[in-house]
Amino acid sequence: MTNGRFEEELGAVLRRTGDGFAAEDRRELATGGLARGRRRLLRRRLAVTGGAFALAAIGVGGVYGGSLLGGGGTTDDAGVSVAAGPKPSGGETGEKPGGKPGDEPRIPVASLAAVLKANTPAGTWEIQDPEGRGQSVTAVYDDGRGKAGVTVGLYRAEGAWSADQMSCPDRVAVPYDRCVAEKLPGGSRLLIVEGYEYPDKRVETKNWRALLQTKEGFIVDASEYNAAAEKDSLITRENPPFSATQLKTLVTAGGWRPLLEQLPPPQTKPGGSTTDPGAHEPSGAAVQATLRSLLPKNQGLRVVDKGGQGSYAYLVVDDGKGRSLVQINVQPGMTGIRGDVFGVPGVTTEADGTLVSLSERPGEKGGEGVVWWSADTLAPDDFRVVVSAFNSGTQHDAATRPEPALTTEQMKTIALSPKWRALTGK
């Protein structure tokens, strides 16, 4: 349950670069778009807030150090690239599940739906794309108390997840009513969050999620809503249908195991490593402290809140003119994003070859009057640092001041500091 530019909601994922798709790309997007869209949706949710539910859709833009779901790159709602999922294995060729690293998972939706139905209370189901293949199932469930959208996705994470990544999100990142995080017998970790589809609650669509991460690196992600779909659908019931206990039963069901084992192995970089061997993920406390040390000294900025995990951290500052959220992502080894994210007008190049993109745009999390300013930098060795600031203490609350407490030039200075490399060993 925790916190982009992600998902895209199937289109939002690459807001900065989505308009750049050439016409010839659209056929490929159409044939494989649904499966990749669902995968990106998970990535958006996984990458966004400071915890695994950083999953968030709720986005603060916290991104885990290292590749989470394999492969190239895409971006989250905060304009921060996250690891992209495996590339498609051949569109509609009907290849078997599994196979080479990078193959598109081709698990029958009917098999996913069977496990879903077997591990939930009795009711009627409308399965979307029942003859399809992929790695997730989306359905509408009705127990007689109102229709509810339900989605379950199966994924493979690259690298180990820490306990911090499977912890409840920071409320600065996303509001929620209840959160449970626990370690299960056998080494798996479970996170359940009862939250909302929209952080500002502009629509009272509830989103209850359960995320299971196994010791082998598999992920089972289940979402349910009190409406027939996550967005643009009338609320049909007070709460989603399944309790926290029922969600736990669903994601921990043994029936997922043979399907998880059909997922392709992680992609590896030359030399067999899935992560940058020259870098390590810093602690959230270290990133937070470094960000604080780099704040301008002559503006009377007072830190009134703070948080973060791993390569993501935030500070809420106040200079007497209102609260302002400042956040940072430090990301070594961000290969594959140079053209997509930085191949846009307005990008400048520093003397050492580092690309810099400065932007000022409206906020995207529903806070009234919120603006979002950022400085996005990418060094020649794909070391990326992104600093963002808002004119509110959170992205989903109304603006507290006309502009963020930091200018884009000040954020650029912070992002280009050599202190970030020292934290990651780069």
C-alpha cells in the first residue's frame, strides 16, 4: 500500500514520452498493450511510495534501488523511471509460458481465474479476456451486495526485498484506513492495505490490496474495489467484498505456485548480474540526511516532517510561507531510459555529459492548486538523481503556498551533488 507516472492507466505511464510513439509503434502497442499495461500498473504501484505498496498508485515517487521487475525502463507518476518488465516474446505467437529471460509471461487467464475463484467466497464472476494469456486476471465479482472489481497479478522481482520495502506506507505518501505488514512462516512477507484509489478521495473509491513476496522472489498482488472497476465506475457498495483475512487467504493460496513457476527468469545484464555490481542501495535515513544537508542555508527552511526508504526520501519544509514537500530518488544503473525520458525538448547537458531536465507542471494527485517542479539528471554512466518539490506538504492536499519552497535551479544543484555517488558506492 504505499505509493507515479506509472501506470499508466495504460497511457499515463510515459506521460513525458508517450506522445512520441510513432505510428508504426501502435500496432505493437495494441497487440501487447493490455498485458504490459497491467504489468506497468503493478510497477507503478510497486515503485511509488516508500514501501512495497509503494505500490502505490498513490504515488510519492519512491523507487527501489535496483531492478524490481526486470528489464529496461519506464516512469512512475512522479516522473521517475522504474524497471520495466520483460519485453514481449513474440506477440501472438502462442509461445509456452516461461522460457528465456525477458519472455512475456503467457499464463492462461483461465488458469489464473480458477485459482482466484477457488480461494474467495462464493459469488458470481465476470472474467475479462477469459481466453487470453498473460500474468494477471481482471474480473468483476458480485456476492449479492454489489459488484466489485478484482485483479490478481503474478510477478517475479529481481533481487531481494528488505523488510522496509514490505512495510506500511508513510501517510505523507498516501492516506489509508488500515495497514498490516507481517512475516509469514517460511520466510514470505505479507502487506495488506485498506486505502483509496484516489489519494485526495475526490471519489470515494476504496482500493484494498494484498501483496505477498515469497523468499524465492515471486510476487502475488491482489486488488479489490467497492466499484466494478478501479476508475470511472460508480460505487456499488460501502467496502470491497473481501476482508483482510480473505485477502491473505487469496494471495497465500498454494494454487498460485505452479503458475508462478511459469514466469520467465529475470533478465540479466552482461556478466550475469541483474543489478549494477558497482552500486549498493543506501539507507533511507542516509538519503534523507544528505538531502537535508543540501538544502539552501539562507532561506530559513525548517524541516517539519521527513521519511523515506532506500533510495527514496522526502522532507516537508516550511520557511514561514507554508509547507512544501521535497523528495528525491537516487537511482544507479538506470539503463534504457536515455532516449525515452531525456530525448525531449529543453534537456541540457553539463560539462561532464550529465543530462538535465527541469520542469514545472501541475500536480497529479488531486491536491487543489498543487504544482510540481522537478530537476531530473542522468549521468553518462546512467546514474540518475531526481529531485521534486511541491507547494503543499503532500501531493494530495491543497496547496499551502503559491510555489514550492525550492526553485528548479536549486533542485538541480542538489541533484548534481557528488554526495549521492558517495552514498551508493558509485
